[in-house]
Amino acid sequence: MKRILSLLLNGRRREDAVADDMLLIDYLRELTGLTGTKRGCDGGECGACTVLLDGEPVLACLTLAVRCEARRVETIESLGESGRMNRLQQAFHEKLGTQCGYCTQGMIMAGEALLRRNPNPSETEIREALSGNLCRCTGYVKIIESVQAAAGKAP
Amino acid sequence: MQVLTDFVLRHPASIAEAAELLAGPGARALAGGTDLIANMRHGLERPKMLVDLSAIAEMGALRWAGAGVTIGANVTIACLARDTRIIGELPAVAQAARSIAGPGHRSAATVGGNLCLDTRCVYYNQSEAWRRSNGYCLKRMGDVCHVAPQGKHCHAAYSGDLAPALLSLDAEVEIAMPRSTRRAPLAELYRDDGARHLNLERGEFVTAVHLPAPLPGTRMAYRKSRARGAIDFPLAGVAVALAASAGRIEFLRVALTGTNTRPLLVDGTREFSGQMIGGALLEKLGKLVQNQVSPMRTTVTASNYRRQVASALAQRLVKELGLAT
Ligand SMILES: Cc1cc2nc3c(=O)[nH]c(=O)nc-3n(C[C@H](O)[C@H](O)[C@H](O)COP(=O)(O)OP(=O)(O)OC[C@H]3O[C@@H](n4cnc5c(N)ncnc54)[C@H](O)[C@@H]3O)c2cc1C
Ligand code: SF4
Ligand code: FES
Ligand code: FES
């Protein structure tokens, strides 16, 4: 069955006819064309599809799109402003927190959720906040350094 | 990964309405979906109707009554892990919650879903193609158990992290059914069958967990062993609640997960009351745990390792908590 899904996506109100069985990742990538959110494992294991739902990180591959009714969804596309990267994106760029880049958007969204709640996290807190995100390239050290570099800076 | 099969999604606003819907054929409760949607995407579940419990407001609260607490089934694992009173007064519950999956799961995952999550097995939690090429198994669509081929019993392991912490603290669950509710000790929610591990009839579902005020002087902890430090189910998880003074046990309760088809409250720990915490007691405790767990070849990690680790974790926690000053 389809129903009208009305939500706040990256700060803009949207309404779309969405099937009950459509996953948030498919809604984002196929219906709205926001392909920044990546499909990694597609089964809840890797964190590549992390987006923010009412400010909390969730996995778009395990979330039914219609469950976002009247809620706030944020994807990586919402972070930059006027074509400029935000503090966390800039830090990943400068500190080499990204290599192939596949995990990067998930890392940044998980890191973003952390920095909003806790602007000056300890290394342990950063590791814990990113513990659901797998990276096959960097060895994680540069990713943690990137979040540390962004911490304490204005968004 | 498989796309989801066609289902009807309903959003009841009350417990009574949800119970009516769940009494229908092929209906399934949907909470955070972090277990159910993943399993549906593996082709392990094909419900005709999903009954989304998230709109039922009365299931979403954490209510304290003195030092006891009622935790609604819709309370998320992230909320539980972050709640300052839970962290301060019921640390084992907060530790268990924090150890569940990853942050992206915990913000959606719920207490009810965690208590009811499906049992797991390395021959079961696989893609449709993987299972088909292996002739499926008893738990779903097949007629052989690859873990114990001579038997007709599924040994898939219960692997929820909250249950042992709650069991060690004498939790009760509130169960709704069409037109009424009942309350039962948490242990009675489970049965010894990996293919059907919950004592819930059609239309029944968990609405809340009640934890009584801990007995005076209770110290508690939960610890799990897993293949990697995050996003992983327990190979064995142990919760201990005890009171001790001057190195002597006053009472002791030990509960386990990951080792059997249901979470287990270790039987026989009453005998330890009055005994000194030392080598002899720990050795007896280790044996008690080893005798009651029955890890089978349901993970790639050897079952004997899981048996040993359950016993070692129990000993370690009793020592740490019992001798802490
Ligand atoms: C990669 C990964 C790692 C994980 N690691 C862990 C881990 O370390 N520890 C752990 O415990 N879990 C883990 N999980 C499983 C899962 O995320 C959690 O158990 C979670 O708490 C399940 O809750 P949920 O609300 O998402 O449940 P759902 O997926 O919504 O439901 C789970 C099951 O319970 C039933 N159900 C839900 N609510 C109720 C209710 N109120 N009454 C009756 N039945 C109900 C559903 O029908 C379904 O069968 C992991 C999952 C993934 C994908
Ligand atoms: S224990 Fe046996 S029947 Fe149960 S899931 Fe594993 S292989 Fe299948
Ligand atoms: S794609 Fe969603 S967790 Fe891997
Ligand atoms: S940068 Fe390649 S997976 Fe992380």
C-alpha cells in the first residue's frame, strides 16, 4: 500500500507517495535522488547508510521510510552551506579521514550527531560514537583525528 | 539483500488495538525493526502484516516508583543507556544497554524488541541463497538441524543483552493480550526451543518490564564476550547481582545469555549465602555455570570457548563486585 509521507528532509518539507515496504535508503537514493547516503552491507551491519532522524543516528537500510512521518531526516547533503563543507567535512578532508570515501558519509553523520550532543568529546567517546561504522581503508586513526580536529569548532 | 515482501503496515494507537491486530493471521509486532527488518531482508520472516507499536504512547515511558522502575517496551535502548538514574541505580541494565549493537541501532532499538529478538545461529542468519545451498534447516523450511543433525530440536542461541541483567534483578514483564493483560516473571517469557523461544500466544505482546527496588546493598554488573568490540552479539554474556559484607556473600544471582536457547538464571546460587569469596567459592561457581550452559555449534566460535568464557566472566564479576570496597 502507498501513503503520503510528509517529513522534513534536510530542512525542507516534502510530501511523497511511498509504499509501506519502502526502506528509507531507497526513498533517499531512488525517490529523492539524494545519493550521498551509501548502501554498504544493506543489512544493518556497516553504518554506511547512517542518517540522522530527529538528530539521532539511524541506519537507513533498516528503517521503513513511512516511519519518518512528521519527523526530521538529515543526510550528508544537508551539512555543507553555500557550497562550503562544514567543520567536520573540512576536518575529514584535511586530516585525511577519508580514502575510498565509501564509509565517509556514515562516519560524518555519526560524528555530527556526537558533536551536537557533546561538542568536546574524549577519544573514548568518539570511538564509541563511531563504533557502528566500519571502514575498510583508513585503519580508523585518521577518522578519529578528524573528529578531534572538528571538535570545539563552530559548525 | 532481498527487498521486503509485500505487507500491510498498521499503526495502532492503543495496546488494545494492537492486541486485536496481532491476533490476526500472519501479523507481527514491529518495534525498532533492527532485528525484524534485518531478518525480513534475509528472507527469514515473511509477515503479512506488521503492527508498528511505536505510536502507543503508554508503552514509551520510564516510570519510577521509589527505587523500582517500570520500563515501557517502546523505551529505546539509547534512552536506557543514557538515563542518569538507570546508570546510577541499575548500572547492570545501563551496561547491558550500552553493549547492544551500535549507536545507529540503539537509537531505534527498543526494550521490547530486545527481549523478544529472534534466536541466532550461523546456519540461520544467512542470505536466502546461502541457506538454500545448504538445504535450509529445521528452524525454517528445512528438516535437518546442521548443529545437531540427529535431533529434532533447534538450538539457535538467545543472544539479547538486556534479559540477563533484568533476570538477575527479578524483573517481571507485562504482557498484553486481546482484552486483558497479565504479569509474569521474565524467565517465564522464554522456553527452551530455538525455533519458538517465546511463551507468547497469538495476539500477546510485551508492554513493559517491571524492576523491583534492588535489595539493600545490591551491587550489579553485566559483561559480555564478543568477537569484536562493537556491533556484535554476545558469545556469552553474564549479569551478576550480589550483596556482600567483609568478603562474605549475602546473596548472589547470576544470569546468562548467548549460551542457550533462552536467557538463563543460574540455579543453585542460594547455597553461596554466608560463604567467603575466595578460590573455593569461585571454583564451585564456575562449575555451576559450566553445568547449566549448553552452547552448541551455533557460532563460528567454538562452543567450549563460550562455555569457559561464561564461567570465567561469572567468576570475575563475583570477585570484582564482592570484594569491591
Ligand atoms: C549488526 C547487528 C548487531 C546487533 N547486535 C546486538 C547485540 O549486541 N545485542 C543484542 O541484544 N542485540 C543486537 N542486535 C539485535 C537488535 O538490534 C536488538 O536486539 C534490538 O534491541 C531489537 O529491538 P528492536 O526494537 O529493533 O526489535 P524489532 O526488530 O522491532 O523486533 C524484534 C523481534 O521482537 C518482536 N517484538 C518487538 N517488540 C515486541 C513486543 N513489545 N512484544 C512482543 N514481541 C515484540 C518482533 O516481532 C521481532 O520478532 C543486533 C542487530 C544487528 C543488525
Ligand atoms: S540450531 Fe539447527 S535448526 Fe536451529 S537454526 Fe541452527 S541449524 Fe537451524
Ligand atoms: S548499508 Fe545500512 S548498515 Fe550497512
Ligand atoms: S575510506 Fe574506504 S571504507 Fe572508509
